[in-house]
Amino acid sequence: MPDITTRADIEQLIIRFYDKVKLDDTIGYIFNDIAKTNWEHHIPVIVDFWEGMLLDTTSYRRNAMDVHYQLHNKEPFRKEFFDRWLQLFRETLDELYEGEKATLAWKRAKGIADLMAFKMLGDGSLRG
Ligand code: HEM
């Protein structure tokens, strides 16, 4: 399998990931019903974010943590949300890519998800 090397690779990953997220019984409703996500707008923003993480670009200049705090205030995030989000991300990554950047993508996803969970749910969130 190839590694992630271009923005188009990230786009493919992100589109496939959110195709799963949208339909997911655990976290789909956060996007569909709570945030009412406009996917045409959202996908390029998320691709910017991951391009920054993986290919060192600087187009993403927003505060992703704040966006999630605002959502958390509307609909409290639970441990299961993070588990499921990570599971779907991992699954999608494994379907498409392998290599240094793919590994980095997983490390970043896990690190940010753990940090977010820690900030929102406190200590117990890192167990398991
Ligand atoms: C419990 C797990 C998570 C849930 C339920 C969740 C849900 C959401 C939702 C509903 C949005 C807003 C979409 C919109 O604008 O309509 C969003 C935005 C976003 N999420 Fe998450 N998210 C989770 C974890 C993560 C993690 C771990 C990352 C990064 C590794 C991440 C990265 C982003 C980014 C970059 C945005 C765009 C923020 C912006 O508008 O600038 N999310 N997320």
C-alpha cells in the first residue's frame, strides 16, 4: 500500500472517513443533528487541518479544540465518542495507506483525541 504524500491522498482519506462517520450509530448524529455539518464546507477545512499535520502546510489557522468545546457544551462528549472516532479513523487509514506519514497520522489523531478527551472528561478518559 502507498503512503500519504499529497493533498489528494489526504482528501481521499478524509472523504472516506467521514462517509463512515456520517452513517455511524454512535457519532453520526453529532454531525448530522447537532452540528448540522455542511460537508462541502467542512471537508476542505479538515483537509487543510490534516495537510498541516502531515505535510507541514499552514492553510489551517482555526482553533479545532474550541470548535469541539462548543459542541461539547451543546451535547456532552462521552468516552464512547472518542473510541468510535478513533476506531473509524484507524480503520480508514488501514484501508488506504501505510508508511511513515500514515503512522504519523495515527499518532496525531490519537494524541489529539486523548488530549480532547482528557480536557473534556478528565482523568478517567485515558484508561483503556
Ligand atoms: C469524539 C470525537 C469527535 C467528534 C464527535 C467530533 C465532531 C466534530 C464535529 C461535529 C465538527 C464540526 C463539523 C462542522 O463544522 O459542522 C468537528 C470539526 C472538526 N474536527 Fe472533530 N470530532 C471529534 C474528534 C476530532 C479529533 C480527534 C480531531 C483531530 C485529530 C478532530 C478534528 C476536527 C477538525 C479539524 C474540525 C474542523 C474545525 C473547524 O471548523 O476549524 N475531531 N468535529
